[in-house]
Amino acid sequence: MTSTLNSPAGTASDTVPTLWHWAGGTRVKGTSGRTSDVTNPASGAVTAHLPLASADEAAAVIAAAKTAFPGWRDTSLSRRTTILFRFRELLNARAGELAELITAEHGKVASDAAGEVARGQEVVEFACGIAHLVKGSATENASTNVDVHSVRQPLGVVGIISPFNFPAMVPMWFFPVAIAAGNTVVLKPSEKVPSSALWIAELWKEAGLPDGVFNVLNGDKTAVDALLTNPDVKSISFVGSTPIARYVYETGTAHGKRVQALGGAKNHMVVLPDADLDLAADQAVNAGFGSAGERCMAISALVAVGDIADTLVAKIADRAESLRTGDGCRGCDMGPLVTAAAQKRVSGYIDAGVASGATLVVDGRTGEFDADAAPGSDGGFFVGPTLFDHVETEASIYTDEIFGPVLSVVRVDTYSQAVELINANPYGNGTALFTNDGGAARRFQNEVEVGMIGINVPVPVPMAYYSFGGWKNSLFGDTHAHGTEGVHFFTRGKVVTTRWLDPSHAGLNLGFPTNA
Ligand code: NAD
């Protein structure tokens, strides 16, 4: 990526490069005069300035996508699929470059970044089968000599607005399917992690995607509002925090768009007394502290049922204390939080947890972090793994989505109390049950009001050919991402009724047509 930074669209006048938008198959320099800083969270260094689009710049990017739509819509499925396969091959060959960009801007460790790219790639592979996925149906002789068939057609320009925590995977939940189905895309990545989207844009070009089919609009609320209100944008796929998801859903639908807006989460992991406690402790640590807890599927509340809590908490504490936190490029287990503000927010939650009376078993505010501070900065944005026990459900560490490496253990007496807790929670993204009792598992998956369930699987992210999405405040709209629901979201149905033979002239008849 460094080699691409001194481009005509960027500026190299200071040592920190300025990034660009991507529209019509080329880099476009920002002209609004507004920028934000992109940082390396492991060192605190500012690594790029990002142009934040004005409403006029956003309109120009949307116009580039609109111009490209008719040609792409009419490109044969065979040609579209060939380009998707080429994109897949290029991404397979260069996945490491993308993973490095993710670590540099998000902070997650290298193996986690590689995993993110791999899960995104699975959606590209799913979208390579688009010819099968958009097949319509046909009925011969629905009425005498009358045939009926249905097709699914692309929407037009589709908007994707993504969060910081998966700079590549979350956009890839949507754009492979959207593009394969014949739409043109404007992606507004998180301003904290913009380089992955720009890298992907250049990869699409190399794969032979026509100019204007995939565009990147960098910016903040101004860019988002432009997407939500522009009549040429036909749909919005949003992923981010719940308040913004609600706003995006309400504004986008008020402007006549179909909207899927995936929001925040508070995921519970229930451990029943019969569970393998070593397995449960390993998975609680993996799911609680992986990506420093900055995953919408992270486990942040562990519900210990019955008398296992003392043993389980001790096992989790041992494992949490053995983790090495530091620069994601150095083979550490856990990286930094994304920004200094996130570090401050998470530390504040730990303070509040202590004040609430919960037992702080492992304190992530202190400790050694394996990283170098950038000159002139305060260093990386680290908080170590943090474990609370005896957490009350009124405490903010339980009620709020912390989005950091803070795991709260809540103790209950029965399975039913555990399910009641989950069902009373306003979020419903993911949940997991650890047990050796098949009957309990069967009951749990049936009763729990959550969109994605893991049985002895702590982070139950569905495969690309199933759909990803939560319930309640974790999703606004009714369509999940990718899988057949994704194909449905990015296409609209049309039904054609045809008569060629014996057009039975019965003269004028103004009655409603009936079938015979
Ligand atoms: P965020 O809501 O702050 O930002 C998401 C996007 O919205 C970004 O592109 C941002 O630029 C834009 N945005 C921010 N403020 C805005 C405003 N006032 N008006 C219009 N647009 C605005 O979320 P984030 O901090 O980037 O990501 C973390 C959140 O995303 C967490 O809540 C996490 O649970 C959630 N998330 C959910 C899923 C899911 O599948 N449900 C997946 C990943 C992340």
C-alpha cells in the first residue's frame, strides 16, 4: 500500500499521505477541505489524512455509479461471473497485503486480520454462483395458452456503510452479491479504517470490473446523509452501532429505499453445570478477548449456571492473565483498541464496574504492552484483558455494549434464569450455550430470542451461504446479510405473463381477467 500513497490524487507534501475517494475507476482527490486522521492504534502514529466528502462530492461519486449501472446490468451473467472469479483469484493471491492493512489501521492481530479476509472471501465465492442464485421460475399453461415466468433484476446504485471493526469482511458481506447481481456500489467505509476499501477498489479494477461499478466514498455523517437522501441510491446496507443503525433505517426508508441496518450487540455465553469447563474457559477467552472485544459477535456476558462459577472464573482468569497484548504485527494474542477515545471509554467502563461493586478479577488497565510508541504520541491504545465476577444486571458493564476486552460473569441458579436474561436484553445478535446435554441445547436454540446461536461454538458467525443477522436492536429491517436473503435484498422480482397462441378474441370485456 505504501507504494500507492504518493499518487496524483493524494498529496505527499508532508510525511503523512492524504488518501482519496474512488469513483469511475480512478482515484479522486478530496476537495471539501475537511479531513480526519487515520492512526496506527498500536503506536499512536497518524498514518494518513482522509478526505471527508462534501455533499457535492458524494453526489459526484453516486453519479459515477449511476452512469455505470445500465452497462453492468446488461452485462451477461457469464461475463459478470468471470470477473468475480478473477477477483477471487487476485484476492487469494494477495490476501496477506489486505490483512496487513487491516492490522495497521484497526490494530487486530495478524491471524485475526487474515481470518477476517478469509471470511469475506467466502462471500465472494458464494457470489460466484450468482447465475444459480438469481434463477427465476416458469409455469407453462398457467391459464389456457398462457405462460408465466419470474425474474429477479438488480436495483441500481446500492449504498454500503460499514463500521471500523471489520474493514474488509463487513463490506464483503454485501458488495460481492450486489455486484454479481448487476448493481453498482458506493461503499462508505469507516473513516477510522479507510485503506482496505481503497485497496479493494484497485483490486476490482485489476480483475476487469468496468469503471464505476465499485466506488468508494470517504467521509462522515455528511457522506452518509448524502447516500440516505439521494434518490439515485436504491438501497442501503449499514453495519454499525445501534443508534446510528436506527437513524439510518428511519432516514433511508423515509426516502423510499430498502434498508438493512445491522446494529450493536451484547452477546451472552451460557455455561451449564454439565459443560466441559476447560473448553468453556478457552472459548470464553477466545470470544471475549479476540480482536480486543471489538467484534459484534464478541462474548461480553458469561452466564454461569449453578455451582460452577468459582471453578470457571478461576480457569478463565488463568488464561486471561497468560495473554500477551501488544502490536498486532508481533505475534501477540491481542492488539490495541482502535482509537484513544475507545481506550478511554473502555477504561471508564472498568472504573464504573469497580464502582458498581462487581469483583475485578483481572484488571486490563494495568500491565505491560508489547509495542513501540510513535514519536510525539502517547503510545498505542491498549487495554488488557479484563474479567469481572459477581456482576449485577443493573451495572453499566452488563447493560451497555462496551466493545472492548471486558468479560462480565453473571451468576444464576437455573437454565431458565439464564434464558430470561438473554430474552430480556434489548440486543439479539449472537449467543452461545456450552453443555453436554442435547435436550438442553435443543430447548435453548428454540427458546432464545437471538438471531445467531452457537451450541458449544462461541462465535457462531454463519457461513456465506446462510445469512448473517441479529434480532431486536441488533437489526433494523427484515433482511439479513448474504446468503439467499442477501441475493433477495439486492434484486427485485418481476413476473411476466405471456400469451402467444390462440389469443382468443372474445371482444370487449371490461371485467377483471380470470383464468381458465
Ligand atoms: P458507528 O455506528 O460509529 O459507525 C458506523 C458507520 O456509521 C461508519 O461508517 C460511520 O462513519 C458512520 N457514522 C458514525 N456516526 C454517524 C452519524 N452520526 N450519522 C451518520 N453516520 C454515522 O460504529 P463503529 O464504531 O464504526 O462500529 C462498531 C459498532 O458496529 C458496534 O456497535 C458493533 O456492535 C457494530 N457492529 C455490528 C455488526 C453486526 O453485524 N450487527 C457487525 C460489526 C459491527
